[in-house]
Amino acid sequence: MTAIVVLTTISGLESGKKLARSLVEEKLAACVNMIPFVKSTYRWEGKVVEDDESLLIIKTDSSVKEKIIKRIKELHPYELPEIITLDVTGGLENYLNWIAESVQQ
């Protein structure tokens, strides 16, 4: 078992809640934290853009990494969603075990 964190930004609280709930209900994620109202500045189609977004912090197991990426792409309203995975190199062992037990492998 290797825990990972997946990050994605999304516009609108309702879109974020829907995506988070779907990932947990489908057992692709153990937990999703949503940080509302982050200000994103990025380059898109040759212009610098600023948007209000929410950041989803998704805790899951590396065994479902490809499945969760695919599902986020299916559910995400953006043409090109941010999907970044980070390996978890440590943490409370019981919590990491809970992540593994909560995800359908």
C-alpha cells in the first residue's frame, strides 16, 4: 500500500462537492478536502488569467491512480483539468492504513 495525494482545482463549490462525493462514493478516494476560494493565476490560450477556484486535496491509494485520474477527467468541467499526484512518504500508520482500507483496489 502506498498512499498518494491528488490535487485538482475546480470552479464553483457545487462542482467541487459533486466531484469529491463521487470519488468517495465510488471508493476511489478515502477522503477529499475542499479548500474554497483559492485565487489561481495561470496562462491559458496565450493570456494570463486569474480565476477564483476551489482546491481539492484527495487522499487515495496508488493502486487506483490511473482509475482516479480517468474518473476526474470524466467528471471535471474543465477542458484541461489540473491533476497532480504526490507520493506520500510518511504519516500516521493507522491513518495510512485507513486510506488503503477505504479505497477499492
